[in-house]
Amino acid sequence: MTNLTFLVAKHTYFSRLKKKSFWWLIISPILLIAAAGLLGYGISYFSNDQPAKIAVIGQANSREAISQTASKLNIKVSSITDDHSAQSALQKQSIDGILTLNADQGTLVMQPKAPKIDKDQLQAVLSKIFLMNQAENYGLTPKQTAALMTPFSLKTTVQSHASQENADNNQAAKAAVSVAITIIVLVIVSTYASLIGNEIANEKSSRIMETLLAASSSRAQYFGKLLGITGLLVTQLLSYVVLGIGTNLFGQKIAVVKQALSYLTALTPAFLIYSLIFIIVATGLYLILAAIAASLVNDNSQVSQAMVPVTTLAMIPYIVGLASASNGGNNILVRIFAYIPFMAQSTMPSLLANQYASWWQALLSLAISLIALVALAQYGQKLYAKNVLSYSDENILKQLLASLKHS
């Protein structure tokens, strides 16, 4: 890196770093996630506030067993024990439902707007009561009854070369990461492509580009701006890494945070580092395209037009990534996309997380994108030098296609 390139990168980085808009760019996703989490927690908390009040009609031991599991079933057992009083209370809406238990079957009658009861859990409790009654009728000892009631234990795990994780947390984390990386790349590409586009457009519209090029060179301006904007991206990602480490260290005492962190235990540091590097490399590819397109604009009003090809291209891996987040590993098209630059960042991390791809395949995909980044950077510098001093009223897309054709 030459001194001039470093100076341009430093100026681009610090001029944007000092602006409130950049820090809002970092804070706004955190606030959005926090607000979504609090909203979800609030809805969950208040939706389970009131248990259903149920009258249980049946044998005394059955009523006692239901009462002992009332908190688990989120119900409150009424003191009413006869059917006539229960029907009268149900009509007056003083209770939410009636559970009638016979020898081998039960009937549950509920009010239309009564709090919900987990039917599967209720079925399991009633089955257990039925088995206990049957065991007593058959004359089984308490020890034999306890052995009969012991459920079969099945624990599902996922075997990998590095470790074994709980399967439920593993699958939830993988699905979340697959979708998150796809969305993050699109948001970052759209944001930072616009940043570099505005950076170049500001200099062209104010006609100071000629002065800058006279004092330095198109190469220094081109690579300096790319490095400066990439530095902002790295700063944003590192701030999230620091926040994540801090949350992991100090958020264990908060139940909601602890539960959320438990789903991330399936993700190794190596995978997270790999994903961050891939995001940076992929964004670098799109930044180069954005710099090439922005070199053709005359003023800020044309930036959005110039970014259309870049954001349109970024939508392709976004759509493919979301469509293949859960079971795309068996799709041949998704596997091909995992090795194509501009596309691989939304597919290969998902394949790696779900163990459809090995580490050597993941590193090969990253290496291909790195080679493409270096090659495109050199090619883009020539186009930038050719177009940055040109001013044309022709459509930006036509100019871009003509520039690519002539080069």
C-alpha cells in the first residue's frame, strides 16, 4: 500500500467514522433485535398469565393426580366435584371447562374463549393416571408400578469430528445462522455500496475529483476508498463481536439472554470467524462493482440509479439463501452456487453449518472468492481510472455495459 493510498483510506475511514449516521448504522440493528426480543417475551409472558379453571369429575385419586400436575398443565382445579354443579358453573362462566374421567376415557368441555390447555401434556398425564389405576387393579407392587411408568429415554445428538452438541439447539442455531448470514450480507451490501457510491459522487459533483487526481492518482483514490469503506465494515462487525462476547460474559444471569445463548453453543469459534471473513470478502466484491458504477455518475442524484445493478445482483444469493436455508444441501444448484463468487457467501456457510460441506470445501469456496476479489480489484481499477473523469448524461446502466464491453 502506497502512502497516498493509505492517506485516502484514512481520510475516508475517519470522515465517515465521525458521522452520527455511521454509529446509528451500528446501533439500529441492536435496538431492533432488542425490541423484537422484548416484544416476543412480553407477548409470551402475558399470554400465559391466566390458567384455565377446570372442574374435574371422577375418582378422588384421579382428581388428586390432576391437582398435583396443575401448574405444569397451566390449569387450576376447581373445588366442584359433581357433574350437576359443574354444568351450572360452566353455564355461568365461573369455570373454564369440565374434565370428566371414567374408567378408560375422559371428556373435556371448554368455554369458547377459555385459556388454552396443552392437550398433549394433558393426554400424557391422563395416560399415566390410567396406567397407575390399571397397575393397582392387577395387584402390582409400587416398585413394579414405578418400573412400568418409567418412560423410554431417547437423546438425539449430532456427531461431528470436533464435538457433539444437543441436536435441538444445534438445528435451531444452524437454521438461524443460515438465514441471518443471508440477510446480513444483503443489508451490508446495500448499505456500504451506497456509502462508496456517495463518496465518489460527492467528489465528482463538486468537481474536486480533478484536483484529487492531480495531487495523487486514480489508483490511490480507488483503492483508498475501498479500504476506507471496508475498514468501516470491519469496525461494525468487530463491535458486534465485542458486544457478543460481553453478552456471553455478563448476560448469563438473565434468563432470557441465557436461553438465547444456549442455542449458539452449537456454533464453533472457527465457524463464526469463517463466516465473518466470508462476509467481508463478499462485501468487498460488491464494493468494487459499486465503485465502478459510481465512477460513471455526475452527481448524487444518480447514485441510486448506479446502485441498481449491484443491489439486483445481491438479491440473487439472498433469494437462493433463504430458499435453501433448511434443506438446500441436497440441491445441486445450491451446491454450484456455493463456489461462485458473489453467490457463495449466502450458501456455503449454510452448507457448512448443516454438514453438507466439509471444511476443505468451505475453504476452497472462500479461496475462489478471494482470487476473484483480487482479480476484480485490478480490473475495476482500470475501469475506474477510465470513467472517473467522464461526464455523460446517458443512462448509467448503458454506460456501465458499454464500459465493460470496451474493456
